[in-house]
Amino acid sequence: MRRRGKEDVRPELPKGLSPRTLKSMVECLKESASPLSAQEAADGVGVSRVTARRYLEFLVDTGEATVRSDYRDIGRPVNRYSLLQ
């Protein structure tokens, strides 16, 4: 019988999300000194911005990460993601 570890607590991943990519995204957020935008996370993991945003939003929805809007002088605000401690 297999023991359930911390990794098994996470709910089932939605269709299209990979456990390996999710782990890479979490590691990228852990290693960052400041909150990351979806583009910065995408560059760190090696996926597209849209793919990174799907994983980041999943982490927010499951309560593992937070998101805040970074408003600039012009243009659209940038969402910045960080892991909860």
C-alpha cells in the first residue's frame, strides 16, 4: 500500500495540466525573490505565457498562490503571482 505524502494532497489536475509542468512552475515561483508575471514564469519554465497563466491560475484557485495586480502609469495592469508561505 502506498503512503500518501504531501504531493498527494493536491486535488486532481484539470484536463491539459501536467504534474511535471506544475512542479516546475512551483519551483520557479519558489526560486523567485519577487512575485512573477505570467510572462516571467513562462520564461523561467520554458512554456508559453498562456500555458503559464493556466498553471498560475490553478495554483491561485487551489489556495497555493496569490495574485495581485501591478498598475502602471499606462497600459494594462500586470498580474503578479507568488506562492503562499
